[in-house]
Amino acid sequence: MTTFQSLGISQPIMKALEKMGFEEATPIQEQTIPLGLAGKDVIGQAQTGTGKTAAFGIPMIEKIDKKQRKIQGLIVAPTRELAIQVSEELHRLAKFKGLRTLPIYGGQQMDRQIRGLKDGPHIVVATPGRLLDHIRRKTINISEVHTAVLDEADEMLNMGFIEDIRDILKAIPEERQTLLFSATMPKEIRQIATTLMRSPEEVKVKAKEMTVSNIDQNFIEVHEKQKFDALTNLLDIHVPELAIIFGRTKKRVDELMDGLQARGFRAEGIHGDLSQGKRMSVLNKFKSGRVEILVATDVAARGLDISGVSHVYNFDIPQDPESYVHRIGRTGRAGKAGVAISFITPREMSHLHLIEKVTKSKMKRMKTPSIDEARRGQQQITVEKLVRMIDKGQLEDYRETASEILDQYDSVTVLAAALKMMTKERRQTPVTLSSVQPVSVKRQSKYKGNDNRKNYRGKGDNKRSFSRKPKPQGRNRKFQNKRGSN
Ligand SMILES: Nc1ncnc2c1ncn2[C@@H]1O[C@H](COP(=O)(O)OP(=O)(O)OP(=O)(O)O)[C@@H](O)[C@H]1O
Ligand SMILES: [Mg+2]
């Protein structure tokens, strides 16, 4: 057990950690906080939900001079929701030090952000597109940044973002400390990463599998046309506290949401075509439990930390094993248990094996659920309610009527009628989804520009092309013409 105290963390942050209920450091925190404090560049890789945010956040906060009202720490994250979440976590960590943190992302009014920037934040957490807009308009000054973090680093250095990241890093002094974190770090991306850093220390938390062991990983083999019924049956059997269902495209997400609502589930969708206001309201409803099922594209695959997500369903199997790791990692966080179920059509079985091979984990075959099992699942909820009522007692006022009924009918019939009355029977509204192509085992390049990439970004973040090839530039060459101008 490593205490935060033994890592040499200052009093204001210790106080914040105590308030947040962090008792001991997680392995990635234990290993990277000292390096971060020593000013080293770090590539940190650790499984989903193991506290990478605080691992880069704590040393960044420690090194910030509160009196200097300049942006000293910059974090770049791939989605708006993640930028907001990371900013909130850093705000909590820096609370007693009194630092200001500001999220900057697309879909929010520019002038509001400009006002926020004029307020003198010490730390900015940004999505790349909007940050570049501010840099080009000269509405942000990042020339005093001494610590830069790429959260979800492999995603940030992937085809869709790499040029933006290079442009952003050019606006930061070369003497900066650069920290890269993710649960996945394909070799090719790691190589690109080192060109942006100064002799980085690579920290990889030792684990046999890329995924956390507290996620129970399953798959069902199911034909495309039977997927939707299988999904609603599973939902009735599992009764998740909160569930995320991943679909391949925005259209798919919309159709799934409509279908689930038609069958009486409290489901809402999130993807890059929705307005920022809508994205936020859906996510907030989900966090508060007013919506039980979040249907999402990969826009929600990375980094999001929502407590209570007990189940993740891959309605469509993701193209990349990395995406699989991040998607299922929305459950089983901070040591909690979680369940993941992936739907695989017979033609996609080889893709499943590829994912298992890359992630070094195994998915258990789950049999396709039947409507009878689903019914029993629904009845089970009623039975549990009934048992709770029995345990509670206070039934005296009902006993006389109860025995009168039992004089006339047998007990099983009476109880069956009561259960039927109390059970919310599922509407079996027929739902047909548009057909989709199965995922092919032929992997696209790591530097892909696939459909998910487009899904990832919201409107207005799409301006920059996805197809630009990463230029093979070394750090020195890249910064040569920049020298002196910072
Ligand atoms: N030392 C700790 N003790 C207890 N809880 C912690 C600790 N560190 C982080 N947490 C909590 O664990 C959860 C997961 O942390 P975080 O979001 O940083 O994970 P992550 O490693 O970045 O995951 P991902 O790869 O999905 O982005 C958060 O709710 C966070 O507040
Ligand atoms: Mg994270």
C-alpha cells in the first residue's frame, strides 16, 4: 500500500484527496507521480478506471505557481465531455490550493470561453479543434505552459488529431514537460509519441491483460436480424443499474434509441451530430439515473467516468481491439465489478478472436437469451419487491382479505395474479433496424479515418480533414523554426 503522503504530496492536495475519499495511490499513480514531480516526460499506460487522471493531475497541480495568473498546465482530451470531466477532477484536486481550471471545447460560445480565459485560469483542459481556434485567433496564450498532457494519448496521436496536436505543441515552449496517458498504446503510436517528447520514461503497469479483471467479459453469437430482440431480452434479464450500449454509427444509435423507447426502456442517445446542449443534457440525465440506458457511438468510449454503469453492451463489435478495451472500460471502474457483453454475428467470429488476442483476454460465450428468460427476469424484479414487502411486515390490515381470497382460490393462482398486476410487462413492439455490414477481420490501418472517427467529433469540430497523413517529423526539426518566437 502506498500512501499519497509517502509520495511527497503537499498539504492542500492531501486535504483534497481525503475529501475525495482517495485513501491510497493506485499503481499508476504510485509510479508516475514521482516522475511527474521530478519534471520527467512520461508515457503512462494503465488499465481503464485505474486513476490516470489524478496520476497526471497531481504533479501538474503541485508545479503550478498560484500567484502567476497564466495558463501553466494544458491538458488535451479527445471529446468535449471528457474535457469537462477532467477539468472537474482537477478542480477538485486543486480546490485547497485555490487554482482555477477551465474547460475549452467545441459547441460552446466563443465569447463565453474568451471571458473565461481572460479570468486567468492556471489550467486549461481542451479539445484540440477548439483550442486551435483560440490559438489562431490569439484569444489564448499558452506560451507559459510548463506541463502539457495528452489524455487518451494514442487517440490524440491517431490520424484524426495528430496534425492538430503537432500544431498545438508548437505553441508551447519546448522546455515543457510532456505527459501522455492512455489504457492502450499501440506500438506505432508510441513511436510517434516519442518524437514529441524528451527522453520519456515509459511506465506500464504490469498486467497480463489489457482489460481489468473485475469486468466479466462475455459475448453472444447472434444473427444481425435477431440482435435487437436479444438486446431487450438481455436488458430484462440483467436489469442493469446503468447501461451503455455502443452502436457503430450515429444512425444506428438513433434507431436503437427509438427502438428501446418503443419497448418502454428509459434510453437516450449520444453522438457527434447532436448539439452540445443536447449532449450535456443526455449525459446529465444518465448520470443522475433519470435515463437508465445510454446508447452511444465511440464518442462515449474513452475516459468517461460514470459511477453506476454496471453493464456495457457492444451491440456492434468495434473495429479496433483498442476501442473494445475503452468501451468496456466504462464499467468496472475504481475496483468495482462490471459486466460486458459483445454481440457477434457468425461472420464476425474471427474478429472476436482478434480482439481476444490483442487484449490478451477471453470472452465467455453467453447463450442467446429467450423471451421466456426475459419474462422471468421481469417477474424476478416483482418477486424481489414482494420479498422486501414481506420482510418489512406491517401486513396486518391485509391478512383478513388475503385469507378470504384463499378460501375461494388456490394460493398459486392468487399469487400469479398479484405478480402479473405488479409486473411491468414489456411491450413487444416490433423493431427493425437498417441493415449494416459485418465488421471485417481485415484491420484498417491504425492511422485510420474510419466512420467512428467522424462519429467522435461534434459538428464544428469536423472542419479539419481526417485524411491528412502524419508527417514524419522529429521534435527538433519541428521546433527549429519556432525557436525564439515563444
Ligand atoms: N487513489 C484513488 N483512490 C480511490 N479512487 C480513485 C483513486 N484514483 C482515482 N480514483 C477514482 O477512480 C475513478 C477512475 O479514475 P480515472 O477516470 O482517472 O481513470 P482512468 O485510468 O483515467 O480511466 P480511463 O482509461 O477510462 O480514462 C474515478 O472516479 C476516480 O475519481
Ligand atoms: Mg482517463
